[in-house]
Amino acid sequence: QVQLLESGGGLVQPGGSLTLSCAASGNILGIAAMGWYRQAPGNQRDLVAVITSGGLTTHAESVEGRFNISSDMKTVNLRMNKMKPEDTAVYYCNIRHFGLNYWGQGTQVTVSS
């Protein structure tokens, strides 16, 4: 079993920064990838960024150049800069582990003045 604990969500002004963190515990050997997804009301859950155990990263086009994902395959962080109101969503941590997906409980991020 794998457990994910997210932290770092909250309210930020447009143009501001926020960092999300997610710590994995339990049977975490062999994690293939860690990432962040987000879901705004009425929308589907979309990929924000992912990093593989080999260090390869992918960022959604909408956050490229503003967000940065990093991980040691035990924790995964998402540094969000130059935030926009459209970044408002519930952000979910995700890991890919032996063919299975595990999800965190989600953390609310609101960008508003």
C-alpha cells in the first residue's frame, strides 16, 4: 500500500507563487513516476506536470515556464510562479507504481485578488 500526503495549497494573489508538496509513504520502492494533476469545477482532471524516476519532466503547455516539478521519488514538489486566476483548481498528487495509479486527497489552490 502507498499513502500520499499533500500540503501547501491556499490562496495566492495573481502573479504570486506557491509550492505544493506531496510525501509518499508505505511500499514506495520502485515508483516509476510522480506528478500533479488539477481539476477545476466542471472540468476534467488534467495533467499539470510529471517527473519520471529517470528525471524526465513534462509540463502542461499552460504552465510551461511558470511551474516546475521536482522529486526524489519519495516526495514531489510543484513550484508555481506567476500564477494566474485560471490556475485555480484542486491539485492532486499522483504516483505511478507497478502499473497502478495512486492519488492524494487533493489540495485547493485559489488565485484571486
